Amino acid sequence: MAGGGEGLGAPERVKKGSKAHKRKKKKRLGFRLDMTPLVDITFLLLTFFMLTTTMATPQIMEMSIPPQTDPVEVPLSKLFSISVRPDGKLFWNIGLDQPQPLNLKDLKALAVSENMRQKNELITVLKVSEDAPYGSVVTVLDILNNAEVDIVQQLAGEKRQRKFTLATLTPEELEVIKPL
């Protein structure tokens, strides 16, 4: 530093003979905090935690649907249909029966009871309107998956043959459940 030398630890220069010269000024000790090691440690910790934590994988529901080649004949008495309207309301029927309204909380019990009544022969069809809320469809799929646990437990040793399919709700089917 040129001229003066008034650094952090250096005392002020006072002329000889002045009153300030006679009074002893407290020596002030300055300090300097070096931020370099702090920054280094911060970046090291940041890098360490970024590399050692597992990245959260997105929640994806995988469904593999085989290609449809030939029409499959299904007895209507073994067809359990769950329909989802564009407003998210659910309906169920077996075969050509009249659709009935269904609450989400009753879906699991209904799926288990109908599967037990049909003795592992029931085919579940989830018919979804193109405008149905995505969240409602995922919730229905989750409930049906949870119902599988109860069905397998109640079969007690029998091999479970799950038969499930997704279908688009046709305009005719939508007209039937629209006024309900």
C-alpha cells in the first residue's frame, strides 16, 4: 500500500506534541476471514450429495398390451365392465345388464365379490371415455390392482388367471350411462 500505511492492524499516525499523542489509543486487532476454503467445502459437499443421492425415478405405470390380431369371443356372463364417464363418474355391469352407478370406495369390494362369484373366470373390462380425467382412470386401475391381493388370498392356493383389458367407451355406451 502506498502512502499512509493505515492497514487494519497498523495504528494511526499522530503528530508529536498533540494531545492525541499523549493519550494511548487502544490497539485494534483486525481480522480477515478467508472465504476460499469455505467456498471449496461448500462445492465439495454439493458435489458429494448430488452424486451420492439416488435420483427419483418418475412414477410410471407400465402396461403391455399385446397386438390384437383376431377377434376373441367372450361369453357375456363372464364380462365385468367398469365404465368411466367424461365427468369421472363410474358405472358397472355384467354382460348386457343395465349399468349401475359405482362409488370408488365400493369398487374394490365389488371386484373381489364378483371375481369370487365367477370362480376365477371373470374378465374385467375398463371402458374409458376419451374425455375422462386421467387421475380417475389411474385411481380405478390402482384399486383393481389392490383388489387382486384379496382375490389371490381368497382363492387359497388356486392359480390366479387375471383377465383384464382396456377399451374405449363407445358413443352408444356413453348414451346409455349419460342420464344415470
